[in-house]
Amino acid sequence: MSTSSKKSEAPQPIHAPVLLTVVGRQRTGKTTFLSALAETVALRGGRTEIWNTDMLNTTNSIQRFHFDVQSPPHLGSTDQTIWLDEKIASLVDNPRDVLLDIGGGWTAFHDMITTTSILSDLKEFGVRMVVAYMFGPDPADADYLADLQRHEAFHGSDSVLIFNRGLIPPGMSQHTAFKPAFASKAVAAAVDAGASTAVLPELLTMPKVLESGASFTLYGEKRHGAGPQAGNFMDRLRVNRWFNDEFVKFLREIDPTRLPSIPAGLDILPARPAA
């Protein structure tokens, strides 16, 4: 009886750690995206550090939703720059996945990537710096992207363009809302240069989730006896669907090498049986 040898499976590429941050105007959903991503990574077997230099945002600070966030000990802009320099330098000796919440507007991080070659040089030490750009319907949302392109501080292969449906005014279609962004030279050039694009789904009850300070998992707990931080029944259903289904599908639109390692992958998790 003859035997046939099994075909050897192709080795899986080793995940390169990423330092991922989001830039854009204030109140465009940057912290919400990072918070949901951090929770998704943790639930699916990944490990990522969370750094926060957005010290002015206390109401919806990412520290309200994740207990292990690292922040500068002092609020001064110079102190924050020194702290961030030291944290990024630590990645050279210990490469790891990091999510960085820098806040809105022109920041110390913006100055860093426009005055140094960190976007390319950090790769030599095994860490990929990924910059995501958050867009709504305002044409000014392309300004940050355009500025980095003017400074030759934009790398398409290390970028993600996120179009947030939650910012669209009621009654306006996605096509109409994002038409100014897609018509801009900055976005067209970014896509041509290899930037990933993805549309972040809207969640009508997002303000309630942010106000609660609860995780998406806790707020959307569907089982009987959900805790006091959970929403009402219909809100729980909406949040559960958004976080466990729609947000996961959104992440699939992004090149996985530009995200932190997610060992369990991005399949939709089966619903848990009722208690």
C-alpha cells in the first residue's frame, strides 16, 4: 500500500509589531476607534500597549475604558514630547504592538513625523509605524493628510484612511457625505500610494456607551442579568451587533499587517448561549 506525503503548509509570515495612531480634527471618532480596536485585540488573544497623550480629552479619554493605559506624568507640552520620545525609543529595544491616542489637531506627534524620518527608520528596528486618518463630511478633514504629504512625511503603505459614517448628518447618503474627501487631491494621491481605506460603521447609541464608561462588551451584554453598566435591552442589541459584527467586518477592510496582531483572527464570533 503506497503512502502519500502530506503537503507542507506554507509558513505564516511573522507579524511585525505596529505603532498605530490616528490623526484628524477633534471629535471625529479617533479615540472611539482606538478603544474598540484595543478591546477587539484583547478579546481575540492579542496584546497591545495603549499610550495616551490626549490629556485635554478627559470626558471621553481612552483611560476611562482601559485600566492599563500609559500617560505622561505631567501635562506640559514639552513634558509630553519628552515622554513620547522615551516611549518610542523603548520600542527599539523591545518591539511590541502599541496604540497611541494623540488627540486632535496639530500635535507633538505631528511635529515629530514632519521633522524626522521616524516613519521609515523605525522599521529598521522591527516596528512599523502606521498612521490612520479619520474623515467625516467636512472637506477640512483632508488637511492633515495634505500637510504630511507636503512635508514628504506620508507613506501610503503605512497608512489607513477611515471614513466615519457616524459623522454623517441625518438624511445624507454616504456617497454625498464623503464625496468632498474622495474628490480631494490628497486622498486620491494617498490611495494611489497604497493607503488602505475602510468605512467605520455608525452606532446611534455611541454617545450612551461613551457616557457610561463601560466596555463595548459590557454595555452590549445580551444575557439575562446584565450588569448596571449595560444599556437597556434594545441598546444592548445594537451595541452587541456593532461591536461583534459590524466593527469586525470594518477591520477586515484594512490590510491586517497595519493592525496589531490578532491571533484568533477576525471571524465573527458565535453568540454565547443564554445563562
